[in-house]
Amino acid sequence: MVDASVPPFAHSVASQRERDIARMRDCLQLARVAGDDVPIAAVVVDGGGAVIGRGVNRRERDGDPTAHAEVLALREAGRARRAWNLGDCTLYVTLEPCTMCAGALVLARVQRVVFGAWDEKAGACGSLRDVPRDRRLNHRPEVQGGVLEGECSALLREFFGGL
Ligand SMILES: [Zn+2]
């Protein structure tokens, strides 16, 4: 879906920030259907603003250690595109990606990664390590952390508080 409210010349920092916040709200809504899994969700948006991939953490449901929201969203986007290269895409996710997911984002050549809450224990986009900005790798996505950080971390706190 192309956002008609954004004129083509208005790719300013402010309008990008507004788009980031709107997409993060989509992720938050998606994360609420995670059931028994830790509520984490991701969406992939293409260069034209269309959502081409969605993912919700399914590790418990699928008994799959790799079923993280980001990986599932990248897989859906790749299927939609019939291509692994998502070079014009932005991935939004409610929690800082782990080492596996940060690696997958580099492999998919995504242009930007936008996340909500920081994950000091396992985050690989600036916390524990910084995979997207590792100069030894052949692709370095732009990273924006802390978008709707309060709401994203509150969702996780509610989940763990309710166990
Ligand atoms: Zn992950």
C-alpha cells in the first residue's frame, strides 16, 4: 500500500519517522496474537511502502528454534517476491534482532532495520554485538532502534509478568 499522504519529494527525516512509528504500531498489533510465544512481531515493507511480509514469533508453537518473527517475515517477503534479495526493503520488529536474525537481515540485503525495544541480553544490532554495522560483512543495513520503545518493552514486560 503506497502512502498517498506522503508526496514523493517529502522523504525528510520527519516523514520517515512518522512512517516508522505507523509501521511499528502494525508490529505491536501483530505481536498481540503470539499466544504462548514471547510477543514479538515483524513486518517487511518494500520500497513503494507495501507490506510484503509479516511474522510473529512461533518458536513454542512450531517447536522451531529458528521461528523468530524476523525470519518468518523475511521468508514471506522472499516468497512474495520470488527472490531472496530484499534490497529496497525495510524490516520493522518490536525487539532488537538477535544474532541469527541480524545475520538473516544482512543475507537478505535489507536496506533498513527498524526496531522497538533494545535487548541488552541478546540484541545483535548494537547491544550485545553489532552485526549490521560489521565492516567485515559485504552488506550493512541502516539501523534505527528505539522506535516506540516504551510500548514495545511494555508488551514484553506484561507477558513475562503474567507468567
Ligand atoms: Zn531472532
